[in-house]
Amino acid sequence: MSLDFSHCAVVCYARLSVTGKNDPLTEISDAFMPNLQHSRNTRSGGENPRADRSEEKLHALSEAVRAITAEFTLERILKRLAEIAARMVGARYAAFGVPDSMQGLSQFLVYGMSEEEIAQVDHPPEGHGLLGVLLNSEHPIRLPRLQDHPQSVGFPEHHPHMTRFLGVPIVSKGQVLGSLYLCDRLDGLPFNEDDERMISLLAAHAAIAIENATLSDQLRRLAVLEERDRISMELHDGIIQSIYAIGIKLELMRLSVPEQSAQIAAVNSDLNRVIEDLRRYIRDLRVGVELSLTLREQMNELATRFREVSSARLVMDISSVTHLNEDRLHALLQITRESLSNTVRHANASEVYVDLHETPTHITLVISDNGKGFDPKSVPPGIGLRNIRQRARQLDGSVEIASRAGRGSTITVMLPIPASHT
């Protein structure tokens, strides 16, 4: 068997050594090399099923490492790793669950079910029950019968029946980034300790994949900001100055050719309008970069003020927002301030989540808590909620409030990005 770990060995070692773990290749070697050596020594005398099985698992881990270095999109990485995990332990089903900022699942990527089977399921997993337990734990869960777990909540309609269960959290630096779930070995046997150890090693590689994909996304956003700044400098220092030079030449020509004075003056006027348009464009570019930095600083300031008056745990996930102006910046900050103030005064929450991100068409702000909640239909909106709706409406935005008594509240604000800015 020929294995090519390539340069990924260095990457894996560097990443995992930071978290205090051993070199994963050493762990793999410790687990399987004795069996591989025994296989080579006894191959001529007959088959060694255990060693052959170890070679298969080692090869599967090699595939996982190559998948990490070959892919940069999070979804493609996780789909590939789910397939490898299933093949590694002979599981019929496998999936990766990635948590959102509200203790649910933002992604659930499945292996072992067709698109038609997935479409027939009543609703995708939401992170409740046993899946939710793993999202809040750093320890694997292995069950011969998952229905016996006290947190098991069953399956939605049209979901395949599953019995055996192995769940392993994906942890990096003490933070649970997601979970790997496997159900039902093809041979009908329960998952064993060897299966758990292998999937735990695979989960360490999955942590690397998630971190790398997240870092790549952040770098792309930073590159957008830096590129905007570079373009504005090029326009100001290069193109505008060149247009100025052309304008001066035209003015000299107008003085030397009086009979063409009116036409040349008209062309010069057009050039001045082009210069003003370019200046306005440069100003918008620079303001977008500056406002994005101001937004992050001001949101951090709001978080500090909130923690001074509340014991609730506040988690903020603020992405780079590039399509900002003064009005959008002011609205986002005031809506966040009003929402956090309402949470302190009314929600009695222990967890609060703020998520701000940008899509090609909208800036979206989501603020949620796990407090006592309320019925929006029976409870009249107070001044705070009216202010939030008014601020969003002034920018042609929308506000959705989802709440139930005893189930917390979620406010979702969406501000459209004008087509001319996309």
C-alpha cells in the first residue's frame, strides 16, 4: 500500500500542537503500525483480517487529510469527511452538524441518504435532543440503541429508522465547532471503542478543515476591504490627476483657438462632472471601509455595556459588512442597543446571541435570547419594538419578531442593499 500524506502532515502537526494534542500522524501510527507490521510478517502464511481492517482505516484517514488540503469550501470538506467517516467504520449513515449562534444547527450535511429521501423528511434536524447534547459537549456519545438515551426525541416523519449511534464533537481550543454523527453499522453490530477512537481522530482533522475554511472566508472579506482602499487610491492619485492634466491642456487650447472656445468649454465641463463622479465614488469606497470598522468597534462597545448590567452570556458574531452608509450604521447600532435594553429589562435570559452578516442583497441582524418570551399577537408592542420597526422601515427594511412564552425571542432585521451597490 502506498500512502501520500504530502505536506498536510506539517499542517496537521502545526495546527493540532497549538491545542495541546499530539501529532495526529503519530497517533495513527501508534494505533495501527503494530497491526500493519504483523500483517507483513504473516501475509505469506495466510490472511490477517484485523491487519487488513487496520490498513483500510489508515487509508481512509489518509483520504481525510488529502480532502482537507484539496478543498477550501466548508460544505464540500464536510460532505467528503462524512463519507470517509462512514466508510471508515462501516456505517450506513453519517452527517456533520455545524451549530449556529442560537444553539441550533446552521448546517446538517448527510451521507447515506439520497436527495429524494432527504426531501421526503418532514423537516431537517434542528439541533434538539441527542444532537443538541453533542453540540454542548466535548465528549463522544456511543449507544447500542439511541432511543434509550434520556435526551432522545425521536425522528420526524419519513425519516429512516436508526438504532446504533456514535456521535463525536468537533472541538478546537475548547470550543465545539460542530459534531460528527454516525448511525447503524452495515454489519448490524454496535459501534465499538476502536470506532470511537478512529472517529475522534477524524474529528480532529474536521476541526482543521472548519478553521481553515472560516479563516479563508475572513481573508476574502479583508481582501475586499483592502481592494476598495487600493482602488480609491489609484483613482485619486492616478486617474483624477490625469483628467486634470487633460483639462488644463483643453483650457490652453481654448485660449489659443478662440473660434472653438464654446465647444472646448463644453468638453471641459463634461470632464469636471466626471471628476466629481469619481470623487463621490472614492468617498463612498472609503466611507464603506471606515464605517465597517466603526460598526465593529461600536458593537463591541454595546457588548461591554450590556455585560456591565446583565449576568446573561452574550455571544456576538459580527461579520465584515462592506455596504454601509451613515444611515445604515446608525440604524444597526440603535436597533441592537434597543434590543439588548429590552432583553435586560424584560427577558430574564441567561443566553443572548447577536449575529450580523451581509449577503449579496441584504444586511441581516439577528438578536435572540432564551428568556421568558411573549406572544407577539396578544402583547402590544412597546416603544422599543415600535422604534425598531420604524428604523428598519425608514431604510426600506423589514423586521420579523418570533417569540413564544417560555421559549425566548428572536428579532430578525433585514436591510436591503441597493442594486447599484451590488
